[in-house]
Amino acid sequence: MWKDYSKSYLKNNRASSLSIMSAALAATMFLSLLCSIAYNFWAYDVEQIKLEEGDWQGRIVCEALSSDDFAIIGQFANVEKAVANEELSQKDGAVADIYFKNARTAYRDMPLIAAQLGLKQDAIQYNALLLSRYLIHDPEDDEPPMLLALYLAILMIVAVSLILMIRGSFELSMNARIHQFGIFSSIGATPRQIRACLLQEAAALSMLPMLLGSMIGIFISYGAIKAVNFFASDVSGRHEAIFQYHPSILAVTLFISFLTVIFSAWIPARKLSRMTPLEAIRNTSGLSLTKTRHSRMLSYFFGMTGELAGNALKAQKKSLRISTLSLLLSFLGFSIMICFTALVDISTRYTYFERYQDAWDIMITLKDTELPDFGLTDALQDSSGIRDATAYQKANAMTFLPEESQSDELSSLGGLASVAGTPKADGKFQVSAPIVVLDDASFLSFCTQIGITPSLDGAIVCNRIWDSNNSNFRHKEYVPFVRADYRTTTLYKNGKSVEIPILSDTQAAPALREEYDNYALVHFIPLAMWNKALGEVCETESDSYIRIFSSKAATLADLNGLEQELARLVSTRHEMESENRIQERLSNDRLIQGMVMIFGAFCVLLAMIGIANVFSNTLGFLRQRKQEFARYLSIGLTPREMQKMFCIEALVIAGKPLLITLPLTALFVQFAVTASYLDPMTFWSEAPILPIVIFAAAIAWFVALAYYIGGKRLLRCDLSEVLQNDVF
């Protein structure tokens, strides 16, 4: 049959063949692009985490680990290797980074390893962020991160839409040929020959478009990664994304596309091959209702024409499922993605730029530099272009807080056990006590700001703790941490301790671009006290920082010029990195703009998926309904009434997916806004309503255009020609 029929059919019915080839090309291209971009974004995120946190999965932190302990760890069947972390071991005692052959068992194996070593559970650490990127979550975490799961859900929604695109084209093409195959069956063609013929046609039409579509998708994704690097070139602390493509992506793309083609051809082919010759010949692709149903809504608004349109839509119900579902998934993926992008933009602006916009003008990071070794503080503070400069360094310590030292407000909330979940031992709480070491001049200035006598002989405590019982992370409310008579603190680190006097407590921290732990008792101390009492007990972080305020209302040019002057002054002695507030905001805006453009382009691709389905399905349905329309014309239905019927059908086909999608999108937005503790009006005032409306209008317009083209061609046909000729 291939030589005698299929080759000539494909040659003489190029429109039908082109429709299938276009669907296979477009669907495979979009699927390849989708998978490639998703893989590159995931790989980049994993690389970023490994650069910042390391590639370990589990970690043991304790006072000492012997070679026998490492041997015990290595005896676990799932442990690939255990490596001593020399850098952290110098600060935190003995640290062992553990790598697993199967990381999915990390949360189960680590407690067993700790128990075998005779350690408590607090000696265990997990690289939770890295594990979450492999969809590995702590089973005891009631609220695991769901961002990656959301991306995968959107990916699946769009992939299903692409698969349905191929499926619909094949079903429409083959259903239009029922009458022809009935004739072949009547002259001796077997069901097996019919199935083989249709599958051969499917393979012949789809193989080259699938390969070409995969290659085009790869090239477009390569360009997308280059565009990301361009828009994010000014973002500090970001490593450049490198395009990556795993062979498994190509294999998955081609396999899914090929499997879709085979099943798309097999299902109607099986249906055709099981029909009797008489059924196939009699079935000329017309539409019929086994049970007439009254279309109340359509008949109420549009009369008899609405009733006819409703019956036609019900007769097409099974065939229209693919078109409706494809439009639904495309619009749902588009609306959720663009709303999510808007939420990210709002959240970043609120949590970073608006919170810290008055806390700095220029930030300098001194790499591997101790604050006592930085001798340019006075020179910076005396500079004419600088209103204020604060040099500082951070360190970590712990303190044991007696229960009676808690403030009355904290005690009324249930104390640390209720607010922070901190366990109590021997009537004391172990509390994190971060240290911020300020240069002496800045510390004295801070004393003046809070209204106490300037002195270098004590610390100032940031006396506040987040009231997590009555506020959320987006809108934090604080209560005093310790009582007003709390005047000494004993700090512990690496088995050593030191007692320091407290000059005063304050609710307001110095103007630094720093985020402090919600349940920590932060201590601000002068450099003189650090050198005198704390330097031998606590260890600082490797880098120091300089926060600078410009002496005037700065513009971008002013800050860039000042930043260059500071770089010339500081870089001669120290390795440094610098950034300024305005440039950072512009870089972020550029990054958001780039993300919106990239996601916007991706959403356009989603729109093209839906529109391609609209044309292939709508025009295909109109071709199958030639005799139905001819019967309407023969009983006196006017061309104008036929046009009205087309408009009603187009309205229902376009409107149904939109009416279903909009409530689902609203539910997603409500969930996302609630989870992020944003004020709903904050989002709705900036909601991307216009792009969603434009997308919806584009769907409606293209459905109408498809019906217009098909209807115009139908209405031009002669009645007798339509009734007699089976070729459209």
C-alpha cells in the first residue's frame, strides 16, 4: 500500500502532510527548547550552590575525629567518601564532609553515622539547599521548599500541551480519511495493512521534522543562555552561565516525540482498521448526535443558530477535547509563569532594595583582611566626598542566657522555647551571639546616636527578638530580648570563654547592610575591646567590610566616581570588591528586565503552541463538516446565519479555556501571595493583567481567524459540489 497509495496520497495532499509535519516540527522544537533551558537553569543553580556552600551532602561537626572514626564512616555501604574539611576544622573543631553514592538516603544515613560515632544529633549538618535541587527533602520538614516542584509542574503542563499538538494533527488527518480507507477495505485491504500504512506515513512525515525541531530548539536555548549572561553581566557575585546540553535531553525529546507520533497514529489507525467496510464508507466524517440535548444558554442568547452551534459543539465534544485542553494548558502555563515573575520582582524589591536603600551608598569588601590590619579608616572618614565610613568585621560566638534574664515581653510569649524553639538545659538557653566589630570612631558615633556616653570599654547589645508567634517574616514585629538590667555577657567559642561588660542595649542596629538572625543576641563592640579581650577567644570571618555614605545626594555618576577613587586608595594595599547602591539597583532592574524578556519570549512560544493547535484543529474540523454545512444550506439556512453559527462556535471554543484558566490562576496567585505574606493589594496593584488580557485576546482572535478562513472557503463552494466531492 505504501507504493500504490501512501506515496501518491502524500504527494497529492500536501496541505494535510504539511499540517502534520509542521505540528511535529513545532512541538519537537518547543519541547527541545523547554527541556534544554530547564536543564541549563537547574545546572546553573546547582553550580552556584556548590560554589557557595560546597558539594558535600552531609557533614559531621564535633570536637575531634580520629582516623578510626573516618574508617567507621567509610564502612557505611552508601558512603562514597568522607573528607576532613581543613578550613572549617581550624574554626569549629573537627569537620568531616560526607559524600553519598545515593544522596536520597542522606537524611536516613546521617543519624545512623552519628550514632555509630557516639555523637548527638546536633553534630549533624545537611547541605539542604543542594539536596533540595535534586528533590531530596528532610522527611521531618513540614514545609519543604516547593519552588523546583512548581517549575517542574509548569514544565509538565507545557510538555503535555506540546504532545497534544501532535496528537491532534494526526487524529484530524486520519479521521478525515475514514471514507477512503473504507473503500480500500472493501476491495481487500486487511486491517493490518491499513495500520501499517498509516504508521509508515506517520514515520515518513515526522522523522525529519523531529530531528530538525530538536536542533532548532538547541540553538534557541543557546541564544537564551547568552541573553541571560548579557542582561546579568553587571550583577555582582554571579558566575557566568555556560551552555550545557546533556545527551539524555536529546534522547528524551526524540523519544517522547516519536512515542507521541506512534501513539497518535496508532489510536486512529486501530479505530479505522476495526471498522467494517460498510461503516467506513457510510461514515463521511459528518457529525451526528446520538442523543439530542437542548443548549439552553446558547439558544437563549442566539436563538435557533445558537441551538445549532451547541449541537455541533456537542457532536464534536470528543474531538474538541484536544484543542480545548491544549489551549487550556498553554494559557494556564502563560498566566502562572508571568504572575510568578511579577511576584519575584515584588518580593526582591521589598526584601532587599526598599529595606536597605538607606543603609549604604558604597560597600567595599576587603578580601582575607582582618580589621586591625586595615589602616585606612581615618583616611576614609576624613575624605571630602564621604559623609560617613564604617569599617567592620563579623565573628560568631555563643552565650548561655539564664531564664530569668529574658525580658518580661519575651516571657509573656512563652519565652525562647515558644518563640524560637530553643531547648533549655540547667535553667539556661544556648543562644547565638554574633559579634560585629566596629572601628573605634564608628562605635563612639553609635554610642552618641543611641544617647549614651561614648566609651570603648564595653559592648552594645541589639536587644530585640522576632515575635514569630504574632508576626510573619515579611512584616516582622520585635520584642525586647533581655531585661534592662542585663549588664554582662559571657561569650563562648571553641571551648574558651570571656566576660564583657554591656554599656547599653538598643532596638536599632547601626546603619549597615546586614541581615541578623531572628533569634540572635547581636553584640556590637569597638575594635579596641576586640584587640584587648576577644581576639584570642573568638575568631572573625576572613573578610572585612566598609560601609560608606556619600557626602551629598548622590547620582550614579557621583557614586561611580567616588567608587573609583576609593578603589585607587584601597586596592594598592588590599584585594577588594566594591559596589554602589544605585548601580546595584540598575543591575537588578536590568536583570529583572532580562528575565521578563526571556520569560516573555517563552510565553510567546506558549502562545504559538496554542495558536498552532487552534488552526490545525479548527480548520480540520471545518474540513470534516462539509456535508453538515451543505445540509444546512439545503434546508434554507442563509450564509449570514452560517457565519453567525461560526462566530458562536469560535466564541465557545476560545472562551471555555479562558473561563477555566482564570479562576485557577487566581487560586495560584492567592496561594503564592499568602505563602509569601505579601499584601494582596500590593500584588494586584502591579499584577500583569494587560499581558494576560492580550494573550487571551490573541487566542480569541486566532480562533476567530481560523473559523473565518475555513468558513469563507466553505461558503464559496457550490452546494452540489460539496455534496458530491469528498476532496476539500
